Amino acid sequence: MSLRSFTVYDVLARNAQAYGGQTALITETGESYSFRQMLARVDELAAGLAQTGLGLGDRLVVLAQNSTSYFELYFAAARQGIVLYPLNWRWSAEEVAGSLTRADARGIIVDEQYRDLLPQVLSPDYVVRAQFDGSPGDGWTPMSGLYQGAVPERPSVGSDKPFAIIS
């Protein structure tokens, strides 16, 4: 990593090395994570994303409000070179459907409360359908199930690669 060539993940990795035990995040429930713990969680999530088949350059739609897992998803996606495609949770079902068509995504992660905004039939190209909270139905994985142990080799992700598409 050079002075001007780094990703969001590189910032977290550097902070874990420099400030390991210091607080990186205090969650909505009051739990706190050190930079080292945060990096470990992000790496586990990156492993789970890789195991689904998502990889460098793939787009992942997110329809959710902020949460700890959503925050970690940004770092994990950056680690793997996955491009996040966040949708506005205030949109109508028609607006969400239009964005899903344009997204050309390979996966989707949603908050339970926004599942009813999704079209009944989702793209067959989705290799991951996960839900941040609640009880996922058939064909959906709980977000907690994406945190896997064995961290894959990190792909070569340059700072010139897309990180997110904000629609």
C-alpha cells in the first residue's frame, strides 16, 4: 500500500495494527469493539461473502438502515473488491424494482422491514440473499450466517477500483 493507493479496508487494517486494543466502534446496543476485534469480524464476513461466490467487481445490493453489520459490510466488501449498491430505504417498491433492474447485482442484503419493497421474483443470478435482522424466510440467509472463520486470500484490489455505486 502506497501513500495514495489504499482502500477503506486498508485503513481498518492499519488501525488494527497501530491501535489494536483501542475502541473502534460502539454499537447501537452499547457493545464496543477494538480495532483488532473489528478487523477479525470484517475478515470473517469477507470469508463468508467469498464463500457465496461473490468476488472482485461483483455488485451487492443493500436495502437497510445503518447497523453494525452494515458498517462491517463496507469494510468486508472493500477487502474482497465487491461493489456495494445501497438503495434508499425510503423509496417505493417501484423505485426499488427499477434500481434492482439497473444494478446488475449478484446478491442482495436487506433489513426485514424492507423485504416487502422487493419484487416477488428476484434475479436468479443472486448468489446471496441475506437479511440483517429478524427471521429470514425460505431462500434467505441470516446475516450472522455470513460470518465464516477461514479467511480467503485477499484479491488484488486497487484504489482505482469501484467501491460503491450510490443511486
